[in-house]
Amino acid sequence: MLPTRNRQILLHSRPNGIPQAENFRLAESTLPPIGDGQVLVRHHFLSVDPAMRGWVNAVTNYSDLVPIGGVMRAFAAGDVIESHHPDYKVGDYVVGMLGWQEYSVVSTRAIRYKIAQLDLPLSLYLGALGLNGITAYIGLTKFGEPKPGDTVVVSSAAGSVGSAVGQIAKALGCRAVGIAGGPQKVRWCLDEFGFDAAVDYKSPTFVADLQQACPQGVDVYFDNTSGAISDAVLNSITFGARIVICGTASVASWDPWPAGPRPERHLLVKRAKMQGFINLDHDDLYAESVEQLSAWVRNGQLHYREDILEGLEQAPGSIADLYTGANAGKRLIRLKVV
Ligand SMILES: NC(=O)c1ccc[n+]([C@@H]2O[C@H](COP(=O)([O-])OP(=O)(O)OC[C@H]3O[C@@H](n4cnc5c(N)ncnc54)[C@H](OP(=O)(O)O)[C@@H]3O)[C@@H](O)[C@H]2O)c1
């Protein structure tokens, strides 16, 4: 029998800065009827992403704000349990912008892709084979333009995007240097993800450690943090370096707009290029990215860490941890599938 009730996490109030548990509330509702062209998806995993901060804060962002009272926007992975669309059948596994909820009744526009072959764990399609892995792949290959022998530095290196960036850099013949918070995350970079070097940005010797880790300078900087970490990296960029702006995790709030050192002189003197990118603009590269990333997971060249919380009730407080570094890899919420 198909479900009739749904549990959802709604945006309760608008945060200024990092969203906290009290900005959300759990609600129950009746599932709407499934219209023509729609499918009913049962969610198995919900994604927790740093980007969610931007989706609820009233400062400049690349997408519409989640309205107060609206279901929290989120990627989710699940199976189709009823379909009124000819291209989807019951039992298909899908990933999409389906929201922090147990079920979704959606038109197929909300679905980003159908998983062709589910021989790898479903959760991976929200992490190493999902938003994070795809972001790492597109950001590095398209915007970082890495060449064999380049030194590629990435911040948040033990995280989901950063760990993939380092491993993709290695697969492409580059030297990978990670920047992460604390000795344990530095060890993960070296021992689990195979970085050539990794440094702890919380150490008092960070700036000297970074220079030592990059004796030939930095050809590609994949920036997940902005802030003081990036200021230190920019001092070491090489002639013609590429700086890929992927995230700004170290900036707690953009209201008021923070002041900081200016990168222009480094870019000018080194004829370097700095470019921001948003994964969602590059749908056309998803299939190719997932195919390549899956091949690397299957042959053991791409390792990943997952940090899984159990149950929808964990969702409201789950974003804030990403901004203290308390997550140990890709943060997900696992739902009980009945
Ligand atoms: N442009 C795009 O399309 C796109 C798409 C997806 C993700 N992203 C960005 O990619 C980055 C990584 O995302 P993810 O999902 O893989 O998250 P993640 O790296 O798994 O988790 C976030 C990490 O950010 C670091 N961090 C938090 N606060 C910090 C601070 N004040 N200073 C320095 N580091 C801090 C922490 O690592 P430490 O413990 O090492 O400090 C934390 O574990 C984020 O900035 C995200 O916004 C961008």
C-alpha cells in the first residue's frame, strides 16, 4: 500500500549566518495525489551540504531562497514507488533536489538523474558520485586546468569535495597537497586519500608548513574556504596559476560583508586566473563526471568517508557542524525505509 502521510523539515526562521537547529521544525502532512508526469519517491538518504547556508540566508546567492514554512531544499536519493511518467518505473533509483522529507511527489524536473546501475552504495550518489564528487571533478578538470606535474592545493581537504579533488589530482598525474583542520584530518588526507603532503591550518606553523609542502609553488588552488587559509596559499602561487573558487566555509557571515587582504596584486604579478563556479550550471557534464568517478571508485582510486546521522530528527542541527569541522566526511541523514 502506498503511504499517505509524510514527515518534513520546514524552514521555521531565517538565520543570519550559519543555520542552527532552531531555524527548522519538523511537521507532518498528507501526501498530495500524484499528477500526470509525476512520480512518488521514497527517500533513503538526505544530503547535508554547506551550500544550504546560502539557500536560507538573505544575502547574495545563486539560487532563490527557501521560503519560511517551506520544505528545506536538499538533495536526496531514493526509489520510485509510484510513477505516472513513462520514463520512470517503480524500483528506479533516483537522485534529485527532493527536500528534507521522507517522501516527495515531484515532476521529473526535480530529478537530476536516474541511477543506471546500482552496484555501488546508494549513499555515494549524494557524495563521491553526487554533488561533492561532481563538483570536485568539474571544478578541477574544467576550471583548474591541471597538467601532469602541477602542484594542486585544496582546502577542506579531508571533506567530501576536498578529498575527491586531491585524489582526482593524483589520478591526473599532479602532486596533491591538502589543507585541513587538525592532526586527525591531516592523517586521513595522507593515509586514506593519498595526498603527497597535508598541513594543518590550525597549527601555529601553518604558513611555514604550507610553503615547505609546496617547494615549487602552487599551480592550482582549489579554494573551499576563502579567508586566512586562502591568503596564505596566494603568497605561493606560480606564474599562470589557476585559482578555483568553490566555497567560502571560513566566512561565518556575509552580513556585514567582511574585509580582508586583497588578491589582485598576486593575480596581476603572476598573470594568474581566479574563477568561481557553481556545479548546478554544468548539468551537461554530470553523466561524464559520474561515469569517470564511478570507475575510480570501482578500481580503488577514489576513496571516501561518510558521516551518517540516523533519522529525520537529526536534520535540523546537522548543517552547523559543517562550520565547526565536526563532520568526518560526507554528512548524510539515513531514513528508515519502510
Ligand atoms: N561551487 C559549488 O558548486 C559547490 C558545490 C558543493 C560544495 N561546494 C563547497 O565545497 C566546500 C566543501 O563542501 P563539502 O560538502 O565537501 O563539505 P566538507 O568539506 O565535507 O565539510 C565542510 C568543511 O569545511 C571546513 N570548515 C568549516 N569551517 C571552517 C573554517 N572556519 N575555516 C576553515 N575550514 C572550515 C571543515 O573542515 P576542517 O575540519 O578541515 O576545518 C568542514 O569539515 C564547501 O565550501 C561548499 O560550499 C561548492
